[in-house]
Amino acid sequence: AKLTSEVSYSPGINGFQFTNYGKCITEGPVNKESKQLVTTGIIDRYAILNNSTKYKGSSYNRPYISYNSEIISIGKWKLFNTPKIIVAGMTKQIEATLDEKGLLAPAVSVYSIISDVNTLKHILAIINSRLIDWYFKIRFQDKHLAGGYISMNTKLIEKIPVANLNSKYNFKPLVDQILAAKQKDPDADTS
């Protein structure tokens, strides 16, 4: 069974917003409300990598986005402030991590799964699993691009089978352990 009633899905910054949102991006935060901008290339399983990234042709070591009511909708800013799973949109395997405190802003080709934190941890364990990665590669073979990449989107993410939380499995302790290890060292082997 899929979790549908208590889970929602959302794209990050839409392509048509790409140019205008660039006016709100800086190297490092400008205030305490600034959100770290997350692009698909820095998302790993259970971690955000400390790699430099590009946005609109500019390189950033630590890109942050700040609210500007003339550019960023209230709904999009609410998404940025909400606990969510961040899913890389262009990847060879499903790569997702948890934004437990609403500190990350998903950029173009980055997708979000929104729910309460316990549900998110359950979903994160499942979608980052080797089983779901295998399932996804088989089920969506036609969505693969050159080089083995797959272009994710909210419709594909919604189709990932996730058992209900009332099942006999509790992944929260495992997810907490993996997230803690990855926070200390993003390259930690947690397989």
C-alpha cells in the first residue's frame, strides 16, 4: 500500500522561476531566515555534500536563498521552511535526504516529499534502499537517459511503493543512526 493521505509531493524551484530566483541567491546566508539552496548534484543518500554547485552559471560554495516577496511566492517559501525529504532529480540511483527542520530550499530538478518527521524517516529508509533502487530501474526503464541517468519528477516519486507506517517495521532508529553518521562524515559507508 502507498502512503497517500498523509504525504504530499512538490517540485523545488520551477524552470520558469529559475531566472528570477537567481536574484535572491547569495554566497552564504544573509540573515537567519536564509535557506541553503540544494541542487541535484549535492544530494547523496542521507546527506547533503559539501561540494560547490552552480546556479544560473555562477559557482557557489554555500548557496543560500533569501525571501523576497516580489519574487518568491508564499507557498514556495513555506515549502522551503517545511520538514521534507529532498530527492535528487537527475541521478543514476535514487538519492534522498531528510530536511528535518525546514532549512533547505530545493532548486530546479529537486523534489520534496512532505509529511510529519516520523513518516518522512520511514519513507526515507525505503526510497534509499537497494530494493527500491532496483525496482525503480526495472519499473521505469523507459525513463532512463544517456549515461544511465534518470530524470525524476513528482509523478515518478509518487509511484514508489511505500508500506504504511502501521506495518511491523520501524525504520526510525536506523534512519536516525544513518543520518547521524552522515552528518559527521558525508562519505561514511552506511550500507
